[in-house]
Amino acid sequence: MNVAIVGASGAVGQEFLRILAERNFPIDNLLLFGSQRSAGKTYTFKGKQYTVKLLQHNDDFKNVDIAFTSAGASISKEYAADITKYGAVMIDNSSAFRMDGDVPLVVPECNAADALTRPRGIIANPNCTTIIMLVALIEIEKISHIKRIHVSTYQAASGAGAVAMAELEQQYREVLNGQPVTVKKFPYQLAMNMIPQIDVFTDNDYTKEEMKMFNETRKILHSDVRTSATCVRVPSLRSHSESIWVETEQPLSVEEVRGAISNGTGVQVQDDPQNGTYPMPLFVAGKDDVFVGRIRKDLANDNGITLWAVGDQIRKGAALNAVQIAEYLISVGNIG
């Protein structure tokens, strides 16, 4: 495979490099691309140095098989034609194409085969919160259709990128030292605080992040499910957590749900609350799987199940999901 990473210097771009190396992804040639600011930087991949090239409107992608893009929606839209012009499969981590009818939106544990039909040569990576939630819920959907989802997310600074993570660390130092707190990346101080807003508000007073969860879930599951979300930025550094309530068509027992999730792919159950065993972001950071606990019957609805899910936003919520899409395409002979 000839592989390109667009946005190589960002948090997700750096995670791509780690994951591709860890999983021994079949790479013959690796190309790294970035902005004026990052062009010229060098990174080591499997013992070899690679220099970031400036992303331009040219033929740099002529021999590329797979391009992982994570440089923001505007860059993805601007350069998609250049990236796919000669047949490269563009696996895009931005929101640019997620809801386009001719672009598959894929979580491999849920709808891998959708990636096989890509008229524009583009496959979209879903929003991180959607990925984490659906990896946790897909096994429930298989045993009884999910009609409604209510979810509150507790999203770490990592969701806003490397600069946001650095700002949170800086804010904690400033608070503890009694210094004025720097606020640039977030709308308010995040250290020792929570902010019930991620992305901008839409006309219905849900944020774009919350509406992504509604719309993307329906597209991925090919379902009429309705999702009502409240997305909150919390002062943890890495890994997102979600408190999820689902209503299924048929009543399910806790044992049925726990068994189904336990047999799922890319998910682990940590559910022994009496002994203090449940997922937490501190311990999930750097892990590939989504972790699920606090599984219990909903007290307000006989067909309701509630659970708690945690996943590393930069890994499964972004880079790993994209790499798994590429691995699936290779495994079925649909690329290269």
C-alpha cells in the first residue's frame, strides 16, 4: 500500500502513525502532508524519518492507494478532488462528507460493508461520540431494535485537539498557582469546570455535536432510531465517557444485554459496581476498545436499559476507526 496522511502533525495524525506501526499495516510508501506551519517537520515511522510535505493542488496523490485525512472539514472539501483524482481511497475524519448520500459513513463493527460502495472515492469517519456509542450499542440492536436513545456525553479536552489538551494542562497550572487563567480554545475556563456546549448551537438549541449523534446514528444503523443528546466538555485530558439510555422494541434483561455486549467486537464489559468496577477515562486512555459498565434496567421504562461507555476519542473515536476501515477493504480485496 502507498499511504498518505493529511494533517500529520495534529493529534489524530500522530495517532495514525502510532496505530499504523502497532498494527503492522502494509505500507510500501508513506507520505505525510500538512499546512504551511507543519510542512518541513520530520517524524519517525518504523525507524525511518519522514518529512511533512505542503498540501497543494497538484498530483502528489497520483500513486496513493489510501489517504487518511484529518485536517478539518474545509481542507477536506478543498482537496478531496486532488486526493481521489487518481483512484486513492480517501478516509476522512472530518465532518465534511458524513451526511452526503453518496459517501458511506462507517463504523466497522456496525456497517463495514457500506465502505464497499463509494462513488466519490470517499469514506467518512463518524463523529467520535457516535463511534463510541454505537460500538457499545450495536450488539443490543442485533437482539432487539433500538427505538430511542438518550445520551449525555462527558467529552475530554482531546476532542478539541492537541492545542486544547495543552490549554487544559496550562489552565490547571495557572489555577493552582493563583495566576490568571488562559482561555483561548474553549469558550470558558475548563479546568475545574464543565461546559455544556460542544460546537455551535443550531436553531433548535441543540449543538451541531448533538445533532451529529442524531443524524449519524440513523445513517450508520440504517434505522429510524431517534437520539437525543447533551454533549458536555469536561476537564479530563483524554477519552470520552457517555451515559446512555436506550429503549428497545422488546424488553431485555440485564443478563441478555451484558452477554450480548460481552460477545461483541471492539468492546469490553467492566461491570461489577458492587466492587467498584466500571470504566473510567483515566484507565481507558490509549486502549483500542470501548469499555461498558453500569448496565442496568431503566426504572422509568420496562423496555429501557441504561449503561455507561468510555472510549479513547483519539484512537477508536478517530484514527483507529479509520485504519480499521482500510484493513477491512484490504481483507476483502477491495483496495490496492
